[in-house]
Amino acid sequence: MKVLFAYNEHRGGGGSNNATRATMEALGAAGIEIETFRRSSRDLPTNGWGRLRAGTSAFHAPESLRAFERQLEAFRPDVVHAYELFPLISPRILGACTRRGVPVVMSTDDFRLTCPVRTHLRDGRVCTECLDGREYRAVLHNCRGNMAESIVLAGYAAMVRKLGLFSDHVTTFIAPSRFTCDWLVDKARIPRERIAVLAPVVDLPAEASDPANGTYVGFAGRIVPEKGIRTFAEAARISGLPFRLSRHESYFDAPELSQGLETVVTHDRSGLEAFYRGARMIVLPSLWFETFGLAAAEAMSHGIPAIGSRMGAIVELIEDGVDGFLFEPGDAQDLAAKVTRLWSDPGLSRRMGAAARIKAAQWQRASHVENVRAIYEKAVADRMGGQAR
């Protein structure tokens, strides 16, 4: 089987980029022939010219469309696997696939289909005002904090909806959790039979860590408001325990959010894994509906228990009282209490860590490849069936 991956890398990195690369690596190692059509937002200047180029490319990117069509003709894939396309890849590439009879599988690692800014978060609270064709509300509220960017994002969301660029040309959507699947059905009106639920790749280390030996409460990921960094910092102050942040060197840094917490900058995969193994627990304090929660899942694979907000897919990821704890979103007092309880009970920490590692075994590379291959084969069969009709 031949698969062409199409995706635009986020400037600030994150779990979505990591999940994309992990899937490609796993499929390549399994003998599936792959090529990539990649653009990166890091190639854009950070000034006004960069914003202008991003805005115009989102609506009209003839260069990316022509380049994609050339690669499509040359490679002749059986399937195109798309991820995030905004802003440098024209969503019209999906129509080009339909015209050539090539099925498209699209991973939905965020809420691009239902929210112009992808997070359903505004002013620190969940927001769903743009559902049902009301993208203009992102402009009224200036959801990006920059009116030009808010206009571009609202316009882009309206364009792909009205032209059916996703709904008409994607054969199968991949949701990383049941929560995300249900959201797409209820809010984006995607038929359930066109959605496959598949978690990202999470490798299982050969040996587990002993969480009772951990020396800090950890957070790993992008230091951005929707990740609940302020809640994390406030819980550190309340509990008086050592809290530590980890971010990759390519991720944005926001000292005003971390409020003086010690930050570990990692440069590669081994650095991140060392951060997981040194923690007594990992916290996922998100304020938005996480579609999966990759950082917590990776920590769990090392035998490190997780504490997460009681919302979105985190409720699926962490079984409260079994492999971690859930706390009320944004409630630093509740988070501090759960952290303190786990910190002060080494036996509980070990039991939860062992349960977390058992759960993580289901996300290993071999089973992921098998499931992705089955999704591709079904997409090909569905597309051929549609053409026959």
C-alpha cells in the first residue's frame, strides 16, 4: 500500500505534530510505502508580513495545490492521509483527491471542524458559540486577540464548511478518542460510520519507573493558556510541593503563565522520557476539551500515574482512583489536594503507576499499525463502492 501524508506543522509544536511523525515512522517501519507533502508554519516570518502570507494562503494557495497535484500524479498513492492543513496547504487538495478517485483519511487532533480557533476556549472558558454556521462570532469576540487573525480564521472555517471541503471529500475521519468521535457526530454532523476511533502511538518502555522515587510533580507540553498552566502554578503554591514544567526547545515559552516555576527545556525524545521518569506524577490541567492527552499517556507508559481535568477525552484516559485522579477543571485547590494525596502515599503511587502502564500497553506501535492499515483498506473499499454506485 502507498500512502501520501499531507500536513502543515504548527509553529509552536505540540502533541499533534508528534503523533503525525510517530504514525509515519511506524507505518514506514512496517513496510508501507509513504511520501509526505509537508509545509511548516515555522517558515513564516513572525512579523505582519508572515501573518499576511498565512492569511492569504489559507484561502488561496495555488502553489501548494499545484505542487500537491504533481506529487499525487507522480506517486499515485492508494490513500491520502491528511492532518492539519492550515495555513499553508490549500484544503482544495482534498477535492483533487476526489477527482482522481483517491480516498482521503483525515486525523482530527483538534476541533478545526467546529471552532475557528480549534480549541473551543475563550477567556479561559469553554465556548461553543461558533457552532451551526456562526463562525462570525469569533470575529465579534476577537478570539485570537488579533482582529486580522480572528477574521482570517472565521473566514477559513466558513469557507471549508460552505464548500464542503472536508465533509464532501474526506472518506474517513480518525478520532483519537470516543469523546472526539461523539463530538464530531453531534457538533460537526459527521455520520458515525465515517469515523474511526484510534489513539496515537505510545511506545511502552522496556522497564517501568518507580513513581515513589519521583522528585517533582510534572507537566509536559506547550506552555499556553488552554493547557491550564495558571491552575498548575497555583496548585504548586497551595501545596508547597516541587512542581516542574517541561517544554521542547521548539515550543513557545510563556513565563507570565508559569509564574516562576522551574522549567526543563528538552531537545530530543530521550530528554522528555527522562523528565517523565523523574516525576512522581504527571498533571494534565487542561481547560479545553483535550482530544486525547498524549503527554499523560506517554508518562503512563513509564508507570507514572496521571492527574487530569475532569473534561473531554481526559475522562477516558484516566480512570479516577485507579491509574490516577481527576479534578475539577480550573480548581487549583482540588488539584493541590489530589497531588498531595498521591505524593504522601508511596504505595498508592506505585499501584496507580502499575495500572497506568497496563493501560498504556494498548497504544503500542504494532497494534496501531494494524488498526491504521485496516482504516486505509476500508477507506479504499468505501471509495470504490461509491464510484461503483
